[in-house]
Amino acid sequence: MIYKDFQGLKLSALGLGTMRLPVIDGDDARIDEKATEEMVAYAMEHGVNYFDTAWGYHNGNAELVTGKMLSKYPRESFYLATKFPGYDLSNMDKVEEIFEKQLEKCQVEYFDFYLFHNVCEMNIDAYLDRSNGIYEYLMKQKENGRIRHLGFSAHGSYDVMKRFLEAYGECMEFCQIQLNYLDWSFQDAKAKVELLKEYKLPVWVMEPLRGGKLAKLKDSEEEILKSMRPDEGIPAWAFRFLQSIPEVTMTLSGMSNMEQLQDNIRTFETEKPLSNEEMDKLLSVANRMLDGTLPCTACHYCVSHCPQGLDIPNLLSLYNEHSFTGGGFIAPMALSAVPEDKRPGACIGCRSCEAVCPQQIKISEAMADFSARLKA
């Protein structure tokens, strides 16, 4: 196992995420404890010492099962991370109640790592509202040793992350973002890494395989990668990409079975960053995967011609994300912070924007389709 230094701690470069533990009969709330116990044992035996969980994973059962499994091992033999569930705005005034319950569920007296969960457009104002007391409470727990290291995770835009960092950046120690070779450009992850670099914050990675989309590619795409590293598995390319980014300290993978765990551990036994040529080829594969998305360059010509005042480039970016992913929570989450009269459904189909679009995108059709998908 490769280890990374973090403030004198020796962290396994691969962390076991508990969002996708094995379940019984396809029921996300019913974690297969026997299979999970075997996976945790294998992970510990092979050097994984970082475990990431959260309040809402597996309908609230992930913290319980994670705590139960790790209670079999000496406390100093692992690092445990969980998060304050600010993705649900009804939790904003319950930080003390939730934190105490999390310690109880996880059967620990302190968390090695604790995060503001999912900083995004929907909750940034609430997170920055000091009257909720979240920041003050968590800082107090850190002073008391019940939180050893405090950070945040973000699915929001660059601008949202910047607002959070401007407010709390001095006290943050790490940040967890969605980072993989597809999102390097697609979700502006490269710019987010640069932003964190400005604040001297190490990067924790979530969704390295983008929910499994990068575990298996089209035959033509796999052939390109196999021609350069014949013995490298396709999922390993996503991890080698991350090994090529110096700011990355922790890579989390939500593994659902022993085979995935064993495969990923094998990959993390060695560090094999990509050459410049390999990086260029891999990013070209990512661009091929995005061929079906709308080629908006965010020139903003359309915005001044929209009688509804819609932020068309932002809406098209969210449309691309929603279409490529086949749904998901990111676009609806971001749109929940947008006024009703500025959402895709507010488009009146006048096509004034299309008349000035250099890319000749059929914007009105995209807005109608986006609105229909969101209602589906």
C-alpha cells in the first residue's frame, strides 16, 4: 500500500468509502454485514487505514455498520471520517444533536476527520450563516479533541467553493471534491484543484471512477489505453490519473464487493503516474466520451439576448451534466438555488439566443428537454 503524509500522519493513499457497501436483495438500507466485515478485514490486512462514512449513506445505516465493523480493531489502527449533513437544510440547527449521535453510532470518542458535507449552491448561504452555529460548534469540538482534522466536501461550482473558502478557509485542513479524468474539464475540477492549491489545502478525491462510468469504456476507447499500457486494467487508469496530480493525498473509492476492493488495492500497491503522452491520450478519451454533450464555450453572447434573463451557459452546463449522468442529484441540487423564473422551464422558445450562438446550439430545444427531464 502506498502511504501519503498528512500533518505527520501516514494515510493509506486508498480510502474505503461506505456509500456503496454490499447490500441484501438490492435494498440500499440493508447492508450485507457479513460481506462488509470480510471487506473491512481484507482492507485492514492490506494496509488500508482510512474509512469514510456519512450520516445519510445507506439510509442512515452506514455509520452504524462502519462503527460496528471498526470496533473490532484498536482505535489507533484506523482513521475514521464522517460529515455534518448540510445537504439537508432542515439539519442546519441540529449540529450538536447530530454530532453526538454520530459518535454514538460509530462507537468512537472522536473523529479523525470531519467534514462540512456537500458544500453547494443549495446550502452555501446556510453554511455561511453564523446564526446556525455550525462552524463555531465544530471548531469547539476540534479544540476539545473530538475532531482531529476539519475539512469540507464540495459538489458545488468553483464560485461556491471560493465563497466557502473566503469565509472559513483559514481553518480548513483538507477538501474533498469529485475528481477524475472526465470531470477534469467537464466539472471544472482542474480549476478547483488550483483553487485549493492557493489555500494550501490537500485534495481528497471522491468519485474517482465517476460512479463506475470509468470502470468500463467503449471498446474503441479501451483499445487506445491498452495500446499504451497493455497490462493496466481500465479502472486503474482513473487511479493513475489521480497519482499524477501532486495535490491529491487521499483517493476514496466506494467499493461494493471483494473483487473491486482487491483490484483497487493491487493498483495502490504501486505509484505509476502518467507520462505527458499518456495524459494527453487519456484526456482525449475523456473528450470522446463527451462528444454527445452540447459544445457551449460560455461566451455569454446569448445572455444579453435572452428576454427572460436566463444564465444560459450555466443552465447548459447543468443540462450536459444531467444528460451525461442520466439524471443524478447535481443538477437538481444546483437548480434548487436558482429562482423559479430563471430555471430551464422559464425559456419561452423565442430563439433570440440561438441567433447569436457561435456554436449554433439549439438552446431552446435543450431548455425544453431539460425542463421535461427534471419533471420526469
